[in-house]
Amino acid sequence: MTGAEPSLSCASCALCALRSRRRVAALLAATMVAPALAQEGVQPDVGRTSRFTKLVSADQVESAALQQYRQMLREAAQQKALGPADHPQVVRLRAIAQRIIPFTPPWNVRAAQWQWEVNLIGSKTLNAFCLPGGKIVFYSGLLRQLQLSDAEVALIMGHEMAHALREHARERIGKTAATRIGAGLLSALLGLGEAGNALLDMGSQLLTLKFSREDESEADIVGMELAARAGYDPRAGVSLWNKMIEASKSAPPQFLSSHPSGPTRVADIEAKLPKVLPLYEKAPRPEKVYAPPPEAGEKKAG
């Protein structure tokens, strides 16, 4: 019996030593991998989803967005302003979107089930948007007047997709609901009437919402990452916003209505480039490069 004890003790020590070595190895691996993961992209720079999104269901917001989107397309079609599927700029927009869409689920798990769509509406308006649920619209004036390159289009598209992925519209509607609920409860307590909890007209709200500057800045950096992963040079953000600054000298584009000022925007983009350029450098490049529309000529969906 006594002869066996040292053997058991040695076996135990050997096992402890093995476990210790494994723990050290795991710790070393973690310290080597974790910083690499943290440095990959801009996700660590983006905050958590706002708690206000919990006040309204994603399904409800996306359903309202779909109804509004379909109505918009019907009206554009009636005015012969809806770009057909074979229109060169529609083909271009959809090709760029198809490269970006696979990189959206890490930002929102619902995005994998969204029925993404991209359409072009003929208008001098310098604007684009993505409604909740992945419904993207570009106005031809934005493409034509600014003569956007594919990379610049990708950055705008990524920016607008980021608003949907980060559920900024749902957050803003949630805040509105919270304000109405709070006011309604106060009225009820004071005997001033029924609680003000009428259903929100979300469809119309989605087209008139003004995002906060924090939302816009967040959409910028998420959009840069999406574009970079899709193979579009994020440095085009600098030329894009310089074009926006130039366009705003005559009349501020709707796209700039709530955005940080041009110089601030360019500085923010340049500050994030070190994080997204490595993603771009590793990404496969698009097989085809598209040209912007002619500066004059087509009046409808050009």
C-alpha cells in the first residue's frame, strides 16, 4: 500500500501539471487571438442596440416599412419614374448590393431572413435610404449629379443599410412611443383624459424620421466596414463627402440634413480607415466596374 502512494501522488502531480500547462496555453492563445478579433473591423466601436427598440416589435416596423415601400414603388411606376430591371443603373445598384448583403447578418441576425430589394427612382433628389427589412431606394439625381463611382455608391448603400441593421428607425419610433405612453399615463393620473396610446402611423414616420448625429456617425462606420468587406475601397468615403460638401454649396442635399458637417465627416472617416482598410485589402474585388449615368439626358429613372 505504501509503495502505491508515491505512484498515485506522482500521477496526480503529472495531471495537475498537464492541466496547468493547458490553462497557460489557453491563456496565451486567448491573449494572442482576442486582440486580433477586437481589431478586425469596427464592431468594437459600435455601442449596444438601444433599449427603446424593445418598445415596438421588429415585425411591426418591418411590415409598416414594406407597405410604405410598395406604395412608393406604385406611385413611381405610375409616374414612369421607376427604373426597370434592365436599366444600367438598376443593374449596377443591385450588383453592388449583392456583394454587400452577405456581410450584414453579423450586424443583425434578422438580416439573413430579410427579402432585400434595391430600386431606382428617377428624381433630381440627392438622396437614398434603406427601410427596415432591407428595402433600398436610390434617387437618380444622387448618382448623376455627384457622378458616383462604384465605391462611393457602396459607401452610401452601406451607410443606409447600417441604419436598418442597427434598427435606428425602430429606436426612434420606440422613443416616440415612450414619450406618448409617458404623457398618457401622466394625463390619466391627473384625470385629464385617456392614456395617449393610439397606434403610430409608422409607415409615414419611416420616411420622415430624422436620425440623431450619433446614429449617422454609427451608420458611417458600419457602412465603411460593409463596403470594405465587399471589396470596395473605403477611402472613397473622403471623395464622396468632398462631393457632398461641394453639392451643398448651392443647396444642401436631403442626404446631409442631419449629418455632421462635411469636414467633421471626412475627419471621422479618415480616423476609421486603419480599421477597415485591412478588410478591404483581404477582400476579393468586384469582377465588373460600372460607370455613373451621364450627367444630362435621361429624365426619369436615369
